[in-house]
Amino acid sequence: MNVVIMGCGRVGAELARLLDAEGHKVTILDIEPDSFDKIPPDFKGIALLGDATDEQVLKKANITEADAFVAVTREDDKNAMAAQIAKQIFNVPK
């Protein structure tokens, strides 16, 4: 499965680690460069700096190929907006 995760806090980083360990293709996005320090060194996915409410950033994250999009930032409004963009504009199934 190809998963794009918005937010590299405790939850996002752990989810990315678990999915990566299971062999899934994972791209994780965050607006803070230091947040990627939470990702383990053996992470095989992509860590991308950028705002997942920006359609151009989502395109760089290959959202068009994603099977699932997960929004786990501290900002509920931003999570909802990004999830709607993924679903309505890019037709991400989950």
C-alpha cells in the first residue's frame, strides 16, 4: 500500500515507522524540519518538508498514487482540510 502521512509528531512518526516496517511505501510530510528527527535511521520511505494543504506539495508526495492519506497534526482544522483535498481533488480511496 502507498500511504501519505501529514504530520511527523509522535503519532505520525510511529505510524510511518510501523507501515515502513511492514513493507508499505510511505511518504511523511511536515512543515517543521526538526520533526523528522523522530523517524528512525532505517526508514526507507520519503520525508518531505511542506504543507499538505498545498496541492503542489501533495503532488510532490505522489498523492495521485496514494492508496491512503492520514492527517495527524495538532491542528484539527488543517487535518480535515488536507483530508478533504486528498479525497475530493486527488481521489485517494482511504
